[in-house]
Amino acid sequence: MKISIASGKGGTGKTMVATGLALSLAARTPEQPPLLVDCDVEAPNAHLFLHPKLTEKQDVALLIPAVDDAKCTSCGECAKVCQFHAIVVLGKKTLVFPQLCHGCGSCTLVCPEAAIHEIPDKMGVLERGPSETGVWFAHGVLDIGEPMAVPVIRQLKKWVQPSPGQVALYDCPPGTSCPVVESVRGSDYLLLVTEPTPFGLHDLRLAVQVAIELGIPCGVIVNRFHSPYPPLEEYCAEKNLPVWLRIPFDRAIAESLAQGKTLIEVDPHYSELFCQVFEGITAYLSNPTKE
Amino acid sequence: MKQLVILSGKGGAGKTCLAAAFAHLAHDGPSAIKAVLADADVDAANLELVLRPERLEEHAFTGGSVAVIDPQLCQGCEICQQVCRFDAVRSPSIEARQLTYSIDPIACDGCAACVFQCPEQAIHMQPQIAGRWYHSQSRYGPLIHADLFPAQENSGKLVTLVKQNARLLAMDTGCQVVIVDGPPGIGCPVIAAASGAHLALVVAEPSAAGIHDLQRALQTTAHFRIPSIVVINKADIYPPGAAQLEATCADLGIEVIGCIPFDPAIETAMLNGEPVTQSQPDAPASLAIIAIWQTLASRLN
Amino acid sequence: MKILLTASSPDIHSPVDPRFGRGAYLLEVDSETQTWHAHPNPGVNASGGAGAQAAQFVAAQQAQAVISGDFGPNAFNALQAAGIAMFLYGETRTAQEAIEKFQAGLLEQVAAPTGPGHHSRR
């Protein structure tokens, strides 16, 4: 089973939930611990809490065009098909802009002189390995100055696939655009972490729309809960969104997280709560009409 | 005219809270500056929720295009699927009632490789309305903001559009500064938000994750040669972390211009839809933010 | 000498547009005859790579110089490769004023990209 943890708004506690859930499941089924994939390649943090041994490494590269000047006749066919203006013909020169290239290969296919071949352009790195707690861990790290997170996420998800029967958890980036969609695609369930504020609710609505677009069932965990925020409660009821857990607002939790501790280390009681959330989701997925 | 962009690697560090307070202080504070506000976090645009402006203009935003296969012309040769590197071409499926190849618009990257390879010319590109952008008037001055529709691409292009309109409005109305509330992360939308900025204010949290993300945010602004300064939010929640943030900044030669204490007044203000400096000007967080704004205002003048 | 400059409307007396890739119009001016002609900027609605696209257009017009408010790295590299000199508006208000300043040698010539580039990829 694949569960994505997302939120819309940043800083709501996605990584806290993802690491908490991963540790709880690892303790529950030590013979088959879960896989945790940190898809927030712009700001990856989960490793700071789980301290995995990142034993394997792989570069992420995009295949970008390289023009053989000797064969190029400056016919401009490549520039005509490129939707991103990553290859342009200026007089007798054909120039490639690697930062603009999406690596689609279209220019290589249309070149009548076969003057274009493809070369890898590094944009990030993937790392994976076990943590002492048993959780299998993987993440991607986007290189500084590289704009495009999506190919790193795409390759990360291809590189680490759960073994049969293994639970895979995907800790997603904030937002609701393409990096989130790439992270969430293919999941069986989307767990949305929100907070009881107008911002939390505004961004939760957007995240729920992403889930609807992708056809993935979703539910909610409310973090920093102190008292019910009626508009959030009403929205969840109206959309039939199960609220699996409310994590109270507690300065002690905030202080411990700041030190790099997980929620389970702050309060071991949460291990049981997370397992209940997981079992609830499993039951819900096997019989969704019950809710 | 100067552009100030508020950034943080990590989400939820307090960018919008600061942007709203700066909007208030730029308008009413002792160091008032005529400012245009721009919300560049188009994935999760929240400044509008605090400033509650009146929308004056609304415009459609055309993002990228996606490929569309004409089922009348498709002969089922499969070439489109072979050339697509984004797994966006679906095979015919009786269950889905698709008798020819079809495009998954969410997976489609818009590269058009299939369009040029299709021997039947059965594929064309169709522009997508991917969001809206607005020119609004808040009680603290004009706000340019946008909504990217969920699951859409091209947020960087929309960020650029928001910023350009804010910049043009500032030039037309004689404003001295554009305050840009940036998105989290270090990728495309952040690069678009930071481009052309005269100063980046990076908001950091004193946590293990916050230190890591601050380093990546500062590496990014350094990469694009944007002068940067740092404020530490919730500084007292983990003093050793705050000390580590200060040490990191000192190593990089980056100035820390202020620390904001953890203060429930911020949460209360946000729930009421008001900048904290307006609703509780004497709260510890407000006093810290006012001092930070005075430093910023002197830098921007 | 043929000069292209970015303007906010198709008129030599219109305010300059500081954006190169996404400036609304490109005015083509012949400095000898003082005649001008307006082109819509092909980069305006580009999904990405507006600067590269506009540069390709400028090169195709066989301009010798281009004037705008800033040149990102893609535009800069493309214009440099095409051997087109780049100049900055600075405090200039209108296109006409820019041409006069250019001929008087008052505009700053660009030797490196002036901004980090607006946005690329997605």
C-alpha cells in the first residue's frame, strides 16, 4: 500500500506525521518495516529525524541535446519543435539552454541531419539506505540553482519501489502544483496534514482538489489542535473527509521537534495512535462505502 | 523602486505573517514607505486571507499547453507512446471507453514531441487556463496576487506575471518598494520570485530542519547573487538551534537582523485575519517585527 | 544601423517596457532614416524561455543593437552569440528618448547578464 502525506500549506507537520507513521509501522511489523520516501527534494528534512545510513547514491540527470556543429546546417527544425525555447538558431549558430530544456528528445527526433545527440545534465542526487529503527529510507536532493523538481521526484519514485506487501509512505513537498502531483501520483491514499487556521483550511481545500483530480481518496490529520476551528470541522464533514487524528498544540512538542526528535520520541503513546490511523485507512480502503 | 522578497527554504516559517506585518508597517508605521504587495506563493496564496482586500481586476492565466489526440484521426500506431518521456500517453482501454490512444493531461509535460512524430497529424496542442491573477486594493495598499488551479504546472510563469504586474503598478503609482511574499523551497517558483530582487529576507526557524533549509535557501540566493539577510522566527523555542543559525550566518557573512520570539499573539492575529502588529502592537512578537521593519526600511530607502 | 527596443505599446513615443523577453512590443528603428516599425514580441506568451525566443526574433531581424531594461542569462547568451550589442534603459522614459540617448552614447552597454533569469523549466 502507498500512502502520500501532503498539505498544501508548508510547515503544517507533514514530515512529523510521515516519520511518526513510519516509526510506528516499523515497530508494529519489524519483519517488514515500511519504506519512507522524502519527495520534498527542494527542502528534504526527513533524514534529519530518522538518521538513516545513506549507503546508495545515484545522480539524477536529464538528457539534453548537444549539437554537432560540423553536421548542423542551421535549418532551424529543432528550434521550431521546441516548446520551451531551449534550443535556438541564431544565424549560423545553434545554441542550447540546458536550464530551459525539459529533456523531451523532440529536437533529436526531428533533426534531418542527425546532428543532435543527447548528453546527461545533472540536476540532483538520489540517496537511500536503512535507518537504525528499521525504516527503509530514500530521498532526492535538488541541486542549488536547478529549477525543476519534477524529474528528480519522478526518478526517485522509480528508483525505490516497495517490495510486495511493504507499506510505502511518501512525504510530499508543500503546494498544489506539479511537484506535489508527481509525488502523489500512484498512491492509494492521501493523508493531508492541516492546522486549525484560515490558512490551513484554505490550503487544505486546494489539496483536496488535487486528490479529486487524481482520483485518490483522502483524509485529514489536524496538527496544532487546541480547540475546534468550526469552519474546518464543517468543511471536513461536508466533504466526507475522515479526520484520523488531532495532535494537540504543545510547546513541548515544538521544542522537541526543533531538536530533531520525532513525535514518537516525545511521546511513545503516539506509536499506537499512528497504528490505529493506519488500520483505519486500511479498513476504509477495503470498504470505502462504509464511511 | 526596490524589490524586497521574503523567502524561507522550509514552509510554515512565518513568511506570510511577516509580509502582512510589513504591509501594515509600510502603510501606517513610523517608517512608512509607499509599497505594492505581491503574493508570489501562487500554490497556496494566503496574504489575501490576512489583508482581506477588495478585488479590483481579475485575469485568466494561460499556463502551458497539453497534447490532445483526435480519436477520429488516430490509427493506433503507438508512436506517440514510444516518444513520450513523461508516461502521458494512455493505451486504448475498453474499461475507460477509450478506443484510441489518449493523453493524460496531468502527466503531459507539453513538450509536443508526439505532435511532430504522429504520422497521421492526429495530435494538437491545446492551451490550458491554469489559474487567475488579481489586482486588489487592501487597507494597506495595492496587492497583486494569484491562484494557480490545483494540480497545474507552470507556477514559475504565474509568479513572474504577478511580480511584473506589481512592478509596473509600483512604477505607475510612484511606489518605492515592492514587497514580495515568496513561496517555500528553492526551485522554479522561488527562482522566479527572487529574480530581480534587491534584497532577500530569509525567515529561518531554529530547528534541525530549519538550519538545513536555511543553508539551501542562502545557497540559492547566493547562486543568483541576491543580497540576503536573515530573521529568526520562534527564536526562543530552541535556543541552541538559534545559536547554530547565527553561527551558520556568521560563517556565510550573512547578517541576522532580528529574532522574533514564539508568541501566541501571532496565531490569534492570524485567526482574526489581521497582521499581528496591528491587532496587538505591544506583543513581544510585534515589537520584534517593528524593529526588523525599521532596519529593513532604512536599507530600502 | 538597425536597433530593436522593448516598448509598452506600438508607438515610438510610448513608455519603454523594461522586460526583454516579455516586453509587449519590439520597436525596430533605423537610426539613419529615423523610421520605425513595431512588432509584437513573440516571447510575451511563451511558456518558458521568453528571453531566448525574443533573442532569436531580434537576430532574425538582423539588428545590430538591442535596448531593454534587463537581460537574463538566456537572452544574454543568445544575443551575445548572435553578435548583437545590448544596452540598458536606465532612467529612460520613452522609446524616442531611448533612441536619442543611444545615439548620444548615453546608454550603458551590457557585458554580463543583468538578472538571474525569470523562470525556466517548470
